[in-house]
Amino acid sequence: MIEIHNLTKTFGSFKAVDGLNLKVAPGEIFGFLGPNGAGKTTTVKILSGIMRPTSGRVVVAGHDVELEPLAAKRELAYIPDEPFVYPKLTGWEFLRFIGDLYAVPRGEQARRIPELLETFELTEQAGELLESYSHGMKQKLLIASVLLRRPKVVLFDEPTVGLDPKSIRRFKLLLADIAREGAAVFMCTHILDMAEKLCHSVGIIYRGRLVARGTVAEVKKLTTAAGIRSLEDVFLELTE
Ligand SMILES: Nc1ncnc2c1ncn2[C@@H]1O[C@H](COP(=O)(O)OP(=O)(O)O)[C@@H](O)[C@H]1O
Ligand SMILES: [Mg+2]
């Protein structure tokens, strides 16, 4: 569902992403792990089509993102680390706008928007302008908009920053639901505990290169250190 082929992105002489190869299957929740500055955000920006690669290519739901940007964008949802919403729309209006933009039938919108607002405890604020929403509320609204669309590929950049524990719990359950329906989830995070509990597989990126890829259990076996190891131990060993 997601293919990254020999992806390189340079800024001046600096390689932010360096020959990255990676695939994520339908139904897979993939955790893209790495320390600050490793190249995670650059990679998802290229996957989403908002940044061009220096070389290499990315394919989303069978569509080359550079050659068929509209077809790719129809199938993908991207939630950036800084949630962007239109400040002069209300929560309701925003969800209807996204629903219309991605051709979710009006009847389905009428049924599911109230459910989603309820799920994320936004019902009371749904009539208020988004400029009054907190960071966490904006993020929840964006997640609700993704769930409304049911895209084939979901790209999340640090999705749980700003969410309270209850919302994180709901987010996890909903993520598992969309994966069961066949979507591929690509989630950048450095919250290793969350990756360990939620993701089917993980990849560790360090200085633009993939240094590990596999199930959490497989990746944990990658270090030579003795004793019981957590994903955190492996992460720290591979990125130092
Ligand atoms: N637009 C840009 N111009 C110059 N350097 C950038 C730009 N975007 C990212 N970088 C650099 O590329 C590296 C990777 O950044 P990023 O992909 O944001 O890392 P991560 O999301 O893993 O923390 C960092 O060193 C960052 O400073
Ligand atoms: Mg980042």
C-alpha cells in the first residue's frame, strides 16, 4: 500500500533522507521511529506529496505520488505534527467540508459526523470556531476527519502529542479498526511504548537511513546487549 524506493532528500549538501527503501502492506500499522532530526517528517511530507524528493520515488495505493498526485491524494490522509485547520470554520463545518471534498455521501456524513464528534468529546464545541480550539482539540478533529473519509493510507506525524490519555486510548482502538478494514497506517513517533503496544511492525530511521525494520519482536532481537531488552534499549543502541 505504501512503497518507498531509493528515496533521497537533500537540503543543500545535507542528506535528510538517504537511500530509503520501505514497504507497508494493507492492514499494517507501521511505526516509523527515530530521534529528532532523523528524517521522519521529511519522509512523510514526501509521501503526502507536499515535498518533492531529490531522487527516488514513492507510491501510495498504487499511485506514484509525483506522477499521479491527485489519484494518490484521494487515497491518502496526512496529519502533520502541527495540526492545521481553517480558523473561521466551526468543527461541524470543517468535517462537512472534508466530507464533501473527499466525496463522502451526505447521508453518511449526517450519520457519522455526530458519532465522531461524540467519540472525541467534541460535541459541545462543534458549533464553535476552530480558532478557539486547543492544540489537542484540533488534533482530535483532524483524526475525526480522517476516520470520516476512510482513506487507504493514513500518514500520522507524532499523532498523540497534545492528546490526553483517554483520547489516546480511543485513537488506538480506532486505528486498529481502520487497519482491520485494510488501510495502511504510517505513524512517525518517538513514543516507543506506544509503538510497541500499537504497531504491527516498526522501522528505525537514523541520520536518514533505515537501521532496522521488522516486527517489534524481530527488532528487539537486533542488539547484542545481554538481558531482557525493551524496544527503548534497542532504539538507543541503534541510534547512538
Ligand atoms: N526545509 C528544510 N530545510 C533545511 N533542512 C531541513 C528542512 N526540513 C528538514 N531539514 C533537516 O532535515 C533533518 C531531518 O528533519 P526531519 O525530517 O524534520 O526530522 P524528524 O521528523 O525525524 O525529527 C533535520 O536535520 C532538519 O533540520
Ligand atoms: Mg518530525
